Amino acid sequence: MTASPTLRPGHQVTLHYRLECAGQEVADTFTAGPETFTLGQGEMEARLELLLLGLAAGDHRRFELGPGEAFGDHDAALVHTLPRSDFPADMALEAGGGVEFTLPNGQVLTGGVLEIGPDTVKVDFNHPLAGMPVNFEVQILSLE
């Protein structure tokens, strides 16, 4: 009898997962349908991918991750007060909403609007769950 293969970088995996933070569900593919991606290609947060290493088809695990373990610590250096003129005049800005900036190299930065002043906008470019404890549940359906 041969052992079941276990997940390692480069494997294509189909799974269900659920993320919860502060008692609130953030994502749930158990109800929305499974996701398929290649492990190690940056399609899932790297810290969460590390938890998948060594799991096999049929495995169902729950992980409790402390503040900062899933999406990193909140970094005050990623909170910026920007001139309102950096935003298109027709862009609807709302505290609690999101904004995207495309850098010259094509990378897209996403941030959360914290405050809007008459001449400035305060934006947090941290992951929304940075610095927070997260519960991560995963069920491996298949791997190739």
C-alpha cells in the first residue's frame, strides 16, 4: 500500500476553506464552492499556504492563528496621508471604502480609506486583517 501524496509547492490543490476574524466570517468556500490553485504561486497568503504543506486529499484541519500570524503585523509605515490631488477628481472617496493605485511597474496597491479631510486622504495599505487573530479551516479535496 502506498502513502497518499502530500501537498508541496507546485501541486495544484482543490480545497474548501473558511476564514474567521473576531467572530466574523471573512471567506467561506464551503458554501460558495471549492477553489483550485497552484501552491507556492502567490494565489493564497503565503503564511496560510505554509499550513497546507504536508496535508493530503481528505484532510480537514482547523488552525487558530494569533495576531499577525496570518496576514502579518499591522505596520504603521503603511498608513499614509496623501494629498487629495493624488486622486482623480471624479473618484468617489468614502471613509471605510477602498482605493487602488497602479504603480509604474504595473503592481496594484489596494488600501482602505481611514479619513477624508478637505485637502488630504488617509489611506491604510496594510492587509485588512493584519495584526488580527484569524481562524483558518481547510479541507483538501484533491491534489495533482
